[in-house]
Amino acid sequence: MFRDGMVHVCSRMCDTCIFRPGNLLNLSKGRVEQMVAQATRAESCIPCHETLNGKQAVCRGFFERHATQSLQVADRLGFIVFQEFPQAFGVAGGSNAVGEGMSG
């Protein structure tokens, strides 16, 4: 998620994001809350599950709802790159949008 001197964040929530309504990935009850607690306690993040086998990126749902202090600082300093899913998956053809910020 941190590479090339930048923090890579998905440009949008994936279709099966754990932060979408419902339990689209059939996770155990309370699992998302456990993941959030662990990531925020460690001042870390949750990677998008769609990027685990390629160029990993921060889950957009996590970034929008639970951005840690370190993610907020990276955003304010301009070290966030929002990447489209083809690039997040390590497939050629994706584009980057820099500077959309946490509200964008």
C-alpha cells in the first residue's frame, strides 16, 4: 500500500467492500469490527481484499470511515494516490488520480 513514496488507496469501494451494507463476503459476525479495531489500534489500515494478489491498496471504505492519523497526515501532505481497480489489481491500463482527499 505504501510504495514509490506514496500511499495507494482505491479510487472507489469495490463491489464487495466489507463496508457496504450487508455481509457480502459472509464474514463471521463482528469480524469487520475486529479488523477495524486492530488496524486503528496499530495506526495502520485495511487493504482492499481485491488487491491482495497484486499491487495492494488501502480499502476505500476504510479510508472514508476510519482513516487513521497516519493516513490523515499522508492525505494532508499530498502522499495519497487514488488508483483505479485495474492498476490496484496489477493489470495495465489503470489511471491514478492524486489529491482527491478524504472527502473526495
